[in-house]
Amino acid sequence: MLSFQTILFALLGGVLPALLWLWFWLKQDKKRPEPRGLILLAFVVGMIAVPVVLPFEKFADSYFTGTAVIIIWSAIEEIFKYTFAYFAVLRRKAMDEPVDAVIYMITVALGFAALENTLFLINPITDGSFVDTIINGNLRFLGATLLHTLSSATIGVMIALSFYRKKALKKVYVVYGLIMAILLHSLFNFFIMKGSGDKLLTIFVFVWIGIVILILLFEKIKRIRNKKLIIK
């Protein structure tokens, strides 16, 4: 049975980094912040999505191997994160400007990463090898938060760019966003699982480049606030 101390340390190690990133992204939209209740809801539903996807991933693992299962896992996680975000927050009246979609998708992703990282940390903490696990190469823990942020934010960006477009076209943008998110997620997982230790740093450099691009896109989306796109 897990001790209270183990659970507490796992939660701190999993949730605190996600909350720090959430604080960073919310600061980018401080002029017109989202309701705190909806931000909390988005974060919580992101966490709830983790135990929901696990049986689907286990089922996929029973029938697929190699690259196929990596893609399927990525698709399951991205589809469920978007679905949970859609029903919890994306349909609400509070989402009244393009940048809101990015904020909510990032928040759901950070909730997902928080619980996923917490579960990942339980065994190392129980075995007394927490520091060794983090330092000596289990970099999936370190990269998961950024990866989930980047992939889900891709969907948010596509929703934002189609914010003032026709309903049918919005759906097309969402599909493209999901495809790109699944592709990013799959590539990251593939290289993490298949790559050797000396290549992991290169992988994370590309993830950080993606985060920088996301920040730039975030600023662009904020500039189209309250400006309807011309529909041809």
C-alpha cells in the first residue's frame, strides 16, 4: 500500500511543474483573463482524462506493437484531451475570443500532464530512486509537460485561427489541429522510446523550439482579438 508521503511527493513533483507552466501561460492573457472557475475546471478535467485513456491504451497495447501503438496512444490522448476540453469549456459563453481556445487547451493539457507525471513518479519514489530517475535519463517525465502543452495548444491555435469562420470550416480546422497534434505527439514518443540517451537533448531542443513558436503564435492570435476574419 502506498504511503501518504509517497503520494504527497508524487503529487508535488507532478502537479507543481504543471501549475508553474499554467501561471506562465495565464500571464500571457492577463489583460482579459478567463474565469478562474473555468480554468480550474479545465485543469481538473485534464487530470480526469488520464484514468479514462488508460484502458484504451492498454487495449491498443494488446493488439498493436512498435510504431503503430505509439501513433494509437498519441491519437487516444489527443482526442480525449480535446473531447474533454470541448464538453467542459470550449462550448461556454466565456470563450468569446480566439486566444481563449489556446488557453483552455493548454490548461487541459497541463492537467493531463500533472496526473500523468504524478503516476510516473510513484514507483521511483517508492524505490527511493526519484533523483536518479530524473537525472539519469527518464526524461519523458521532464518532457511530458512541454509535449502535452505543445500538442494540445496546436489544436487551440487552429480553433483560434478559425474563430470567426463558418461552422463547417471550423470543424475542418479542428481536424487539421488534431492531426498535427497526433503527429507531434507520435514523433516525440517515437524518438524518446527509440532514441539513445545522447540524442535525447536534441529531441528536447526541438520541443523548446516548438514552445517558442507557440509563444509567437500566441501573440499573433492576441492581435486578432475582436477582429473578424474576412470570409471569402
